[in-house]
Amino acid sequence: MTVRATAEFSGTDPRTGERAPGAYVDATAAEVAAAARAARAAFLSEGDRRTFSDAALLRAVAEQIDARAAELCEAAERETGLTSARLTGEVARTTGQLRAFADVVDSGELLEPIVDAADPAATPPRPDQRRMNLPIGVVAVWGAGNFPFAFGVAGGDTAAAFAAGCPVVVKAHPSHPRTSELTAEAVHAALLSVGASSAWFSLLQGREHATGVCLATCDDVDAVAFTGSRSGGLALVRAAAERPRPIPVYAEMGAVNPTVVTPAAASARGAQIAQELGGAIVASNGQLCTKPGIIALVDDGAARALVGTLAELLAAGESQPLLDSRTKEAFVRGADELAAAPAVEVIARGAETDRPGSWQAPLLAQVAASALTSGVTQVEEVFGPAAVVAWCADEAELLKLLESLEPALAAGLYAEAEEAALHPIMVRLQRKVGRLVFDGITTGVTVGRATVHGGPFPATSIDGHTSVGMTAPRRFLRPVGFQGFPEAALPAALRRRAAS
Amino acid sequence: MTVRATAEFSGTDPRTGERAPGAYVDATAAEVAAAARAARAAFLSEGDRRTFSDAALLRAVAEQIDARAAELCEAAERETGLTSARLTGEVARTTGQLRAFADVVDSGELLEPIVDAADPAATPPRPDQRRMNLPIGVVAVWGAGNFPFAFGVAGGDTAAAFAAGCPVVVKAHPSHPRTSELTAEAVHAALLSVGASSAWFSLLQGREHATGVCLATCDDVDAVAFTGSRSGGLALVRAAAERPRPIPVYAEMGAVNPTVVTPAAASARGAQIAQELGGAIVASNGQLCTKPGIIALVDDGAARALVGTLAELLAAGESQPLLDSRTKEAFVRGADELAAAPAVEVIARGAETDRPGSWQAPLLAQVAASALTSGVTQVEEVFGPAAVVAWCADEAELLKLLESLEPALAAGLYAEAEEAALHPIMVRLQRKVGRLVFDGITTGVTVGRATVHGGPFPATSIDGHTSVGMTAPRRFLRPVGFQGFPEAALPAALRRRAAS
């Protein structure tokens, strides 16, 4: 148990550098342990006899957030610098997501019931075997800095855990303590309205790394869901691996997402593609984990024209505030390193501003693909409005570049539908990412049953699941088999259904 | 790279202590790396254009094993001491399993295709999103000592990996190098018959711990499947966690499996239950990972009579050979520790023999449940023909005991169908295991779609999946999403189907 950090903290308005409202203190180790212990006790008690419906809870959380939308957006605008329009849309996405999870719970498909009928005539005789998914226990959630709602306190991970039937302990993002606190109030009001224990959900504030490690290593925590930086995610993966009882850490850690533009596509609609890419690079000031980070083209006239247009767009791009001073520092450092990297040339930079706060302008650089495939230089994620154009001499070098890329979350592919190059490019991209987008930008993840937001390490720590969409609760479920049970004793989901 | 161990080794006949045929040497680090590198190259090449069918490969392996069944059983009998009847049955289970996986591959269900149609009228407009599972890459398999075929070189894990479309590198169990080599010959003949690269499957011999760690930490390996001891499994979990690129380790590590007999069941059919439990404890000389390890009863006359019958059966049980000298040493040590544990009393011991080899007789002990729940004593897995009876004063103590148990693979539940105690016992057991069996023994896992062979840590390292049955390939698959692609460019599985 650590001594409580007595220093209060608050968010900072990235548009002005001024302190945002509210005063918060780091949760102590005892508070972390108590939250997880209470969540486990509630989980065990609900396992005996359910007193509330997961779907009703999800809908109630949506309702409470909708009722507080204006206040939540105002707080988030002060703590993140994101625009009111963007935040209003994000709240709608968040409550839509909660209600969609409620519908999926109602459908029963998360339980994945399977019934294998007995076959007494088989050799050896086959018993009646049925199985379904059960919740794994207490889920600890780390929200992302760039989506204070959709990936926040009541965002996708919390919704997925609730949908799986798991209680949640959230570690609030240190940059938006007030937004987190207000959202937690909405969740607690929802718990009350459906008759659930208040221990089913807890919020822990904390700026200190130790608070997070304390939660991830807490014996009463059964899984971790994290969205954020690679260093933050890997720290939790390591901490969890060292527990006496290891637990899964589902860390979504961002990436350098590739977008490929084939010569045919560049020739057919280069100007439009440049517009789309330019918009995707600066949307939310580049602070989206599916932002195009590297744009691969075969060097020809059409591609040069496309990149010329893109460079003009970004050079004309205005400064926007980054989320917080840490994000700004990381962006400045990343941009400097990119500019200084061997064989890399900056070809566009938007106008800087000397306003206080975290304002930063867009950046576009270029590099020869051969410098990347030969290892002369490496491109790492620059979180913010920056991207790199990689010039390939020909299609063979483009394929070689794609083979050498570090795995990412999403890949864009601007090509013509009938192009011969389409298949070899797709094969290489699908080995590297969780989601391929044809003829469109990778940003803007639609939440549905087919959604995949994940990818091979280091994009995520576990690539067998998605962190967004209706199958995300699978992360917090485990299958349990029932052999030879009398019909009446089986869980309802295994009783109702005919043999499948 | 280590220097090749020049010392040759072979198996040992546990029935006689004599050296079994064959002479093998540990694979060198260079050989381990070369096998994994070749497997990756084959995987990448197949990703471009498939040259063989996974289902055809699975069926061909089954055919080649069937053709060599007599030779394989003879080799395994010499290296494991298991009976010819048991081994013949296990070969049939193994080839049946391979063919069942082939049927599942043909069904397409492993791909879990999902199609979300576009909705241009939605706000924001929903794109066409589709997803399916793709193979993750090279799977390294550690076979179990107790199932030289069903969990061996071409056992469930290899079959599951092939079904997922992944190449396999097997680390042979050190106790049956010849059985492993002969099985690998069957797999290679199958690869040849379907036109697959011989690099799609490799066998590595090795007694040394270093050979295994070398494989698990090899950069070209993408997942590990292990069946064996807790110490062996945890060593691989730790080794994989320390890689620069962490990979999943699916370790099935055995357990102390609980069986509960309620007073009503003991009263209604105590003698029959004693017969069933006695058979399950000594089947394959107790060397089954689902063997009942702890039998929980409420102390009354019927339960005493049941345990009396069980003790008589085990005391009359003959010595049988254990798998190898290491298993024998562990059993002797485990039995001694059990007998010496506080509050534990040995109540039956079969007749020992002084034959050379690994012969050991059954053992039954008893303990008061209060000694377990209070932490006075602990029961650990004794791999071999041993079990412990836990006496509970009443149903409340039985429930408390179940809450205190370490998680396991399977739980037995002898109860009456209408009994009030059934629900609270089920709820506690389903938190602790992957599979509950009503009114029957936990040994004998039927391979089907509803099969769950897994359980919370420490029974397995990752409890979100099963290591046996038709959904086991999910461990080696990851979802990939395709957004906005033209129909003709999509993988066939996403093209053929209507919107789901």
C-alpha cells in the first residue's frame, strides 16, 4: 500500500494551457484493491442468482449518458480540445454502441451455445455434450486519451465487459479526470436504476504509473482491456505476465497504418484520393489510431501529382490542439526524429502558431521505399497530424515494402477493382493488419458484427479478437461444457435450443 | 546455437526398464531455427496461392496413420507401457479426430464468415464490412506423455493447426522418440501425397529443456500448444512472454479434478458410483488429465459405504507401469507428500511389485474438508493412480470446499436430477472448470463441437478456448475485416455467402 498522493490534479485545456475544472487525487493501493475485491464479490453473488439484466444495464447507461450529453461534452472539450461537433458525434456513437451491445445480449449469440446430441449407438457411445460461454470475472479497463467517450469510461471495452456479464473497474485517463468522473456518475445512476450493486462498476483516478500496475496485478482482476500507447500497453502486458496467476491483457496500441495507392488508382482519381488522405491525416488533428501513417505509391507522374496535391493540402492545414502536453511533446519529438531520419525529407508543414496550449500543424514527409526495406531508416508512429510517403520504384518494390512493414491496425488500398496487382497486395496487407479498406480511408471504424479493430503484434497484444464491435465481448468469455445433464438443470441458453 | 548433444538417447520400456529400439539426438538450435524458418516460408508461399487442401491433408494423415497402425502401436507399447488395446483405441480416436477436423474444414465454419451489408441511408452511412478468420502462422506443438497418439505428433493440436491452415513444428516427447518419428513419417507421406511442402511439418527430437525453449522463443513461431505438466507449461509461458514479440501459449497443464457425490446420489447408487470412480482412478494407471483427483462427499452412512467400497477396489488394484521413470519418481514423491500431509490419512494402497520398470499401485487417501478450506493442508495433482476423499460435515461445508478449490479441467457431479443442492453446486463448479459431467466419470473426453477441454488457470494458461474438439483451431486463427471491397476481389468464403 502506498501513501496517498496528496497533490490534487486536474485536466488542462489544450486550447489555452489553462487548468480545467475539478480536483482529483490518485487512488491508493488500498482503494484499488477494495474496488476489485468488491467487484469480485458482486460477480460471485450474481453468479448465484442474477438480480439484473446485462442488456437493461447497457441501455440504462446509454440513457444516463444521453441525459448528461451537454455537460459531458462541455467537460470533454475543456479536457481534450476536441471540437464540440466531434464530441457530440462521439457521445452518439458511444450510446449507440451501448444499445447495440444490449441487442446482441438479447439475441443470445454471445453465449455461442452448441448442443451435441448423445449417440448411444456410436463406438464408443457419444454422451450428450453442450457448451456455452460464461463471463470470466472482473475486467479492468484503461480508456484511451483520444476518444474520451467511445473508448472512455463507458466506452467499447466497458460495454463489451458488461455485455459479457462482467463487472468493470476503470482506470481513468489522467488527462480527462472530470469527463471520467461525470461519465462514472452516469454509470452509477444506471446501476441504481436496474437494481445492480454499485460495486459492479468503479472508477479509479490516477496520474501515477503505479496506480495502473497496482490494478493490473490485483488478484481480483481477471482480464485487462487497454487502448493507448505501445509503452503503456506493454507495461501492462509485462506486469500481468509476472502475476502468480497470469491474466490476458488485450492491449490496442496503435500503429503505422499503411495505405497503398496503385498506379491505376492514382491515374484514375489521384486528386480525390489526395483529398481523402489529407482529411484522414488531419481529422481529430491526426489523433486516431487508424490514421494513415505511411502511404505507399509507385513513382510515376500520376503519383507525383497526387502527392503534390496532398502536400499542398497539408501545408495549408491549420494548427489544431493536441490532446495534452504529453501528446504534444511526443509529437514534437516524433516529428523531429522523422525529419532527421536518414533518407527522409519533409515536404509539407502547416503553419505553426505561438498560442499557449498544445497547438501543432500537419506534417508530410517522404522516403524511398528502398531505405525502409534495407533498414537504412525506420518509420515509427507519430501520433498526431503526420504521415510519410514511401516511393516505390515499381510494383515488385511495393510488394517488398509491404512484406517488410510492421503489423498495424488497418490498411487502405486504393486500386481498380479488376487490377492484377490487387491480389498480391491484398495477400500481403491481410498478413499485416486486422482490417483492410478498399478505395477509402482507414479512419472511422463502424461498429458492427463484422468489425475488426485489432491486428498482429505490436498493433495489439492478442490478435485473435477485436476490441471494437459486437464480437468484442468474446474477450471476456470462456466456454464451459455440460455433459449428460438433465434438461431442467442446464442453463436456460442450453435448454431452449434444439440440437445444432 | 548450442553444440549438438552427441549422446544418443532412446525410449525405455516401462514394463521392463529395458531400452526401447531406436537412437535419437537432440535437435540443435540451428536445426530448430531452420525448421521454423522453413515452415514460415511455406506458410507465406501458401498464403499467395494455395497448392493443397487442408482437409485433404488431414484425411491423408489419417490414412497414413491407419496404414501404419500396427507398427505405431508396437512402438508406443514399448515406449509407454500402455496396453495394446488402449493404444489401438487411441489410434482410432486420433484418425477419427483428423477426419472430423477435415469435415469441419470442408464446412467452412472455422472461417466464421460475417457479412454486414452497407447501409448508405444510415447516419453516418455504414460501409460494407465483412470478416473471416485467417491462420496466424507457424504453430509449435508439444505432445503429451500420456497420449502418444491423440495428443502426440499428429494429435489434436497438430490436427487443429492443420485445420486452421497453419504449418506445424512438433517437439517430440522425450519418452517416445520412436513413436514420434514413425508418426512423423506418416505425416510426411501425407504431405507428399497431397502435394504440400515437406516444410509444412517438422519433428524435433530433444530431451533437453533448452531445445523446447529455443523453439518457443524462435522468431518464426507464432503460437505454442502444449499439453503436459504445470512446470513445463509455465516455463513455456514465461519464455514466450519474454520474447520481443510475445506469442500466445496454449498450455493444458493438468489439475486436481473434483468430483462431488451428493448424499442423495450416494444413498441411491453408492456402490455403482464407487465402481465408476474406482475405474476412472486406475484407467491408464491414473495417467489421464481428467482423472478424479478429489472426491467430495457429505459425511453420512451412505457416503461411508461408498468410500468403503472404493477403498476395497483400489486396495485390490494391481500395479501397472507408469509412463516413464520421471513419471514414476513424481508419483512416488507425490504419494509420499500426500501421505505425510497434515490431516491426510491413506485408506487404501494396492499391492506393490518388485518388478523392474515403473510399476506402481493405486492409492486412496482421505482428509477433512475443513483442513483444506482452512489451509491446514493442500492437495496437489498426483499424476497416476491416486485420489483423495474430502469429507464435508454438511452441504454448507461442501459449498465452501468447492469455492476454495484450485481451478481444474473437469468436474464430476453425482446428484439426483431434482435435487435442490444441484444448482448451488453447479454454479460453484462451473466457475472452477471447463467441463462439468453429470452422473458420470470425468475421464474419456468425447471429441465434438461442444467439447470443452480447458479451464481457468492453472488448469490451462488461456481459458478462452478448448484444446480438444472441433473449435480447437480457433486458437490458431485471427479475424480480418474487409471493408468496401468489390465482390470479385474478396476471399471466396466472403463472396459465396449472403448477408448474415
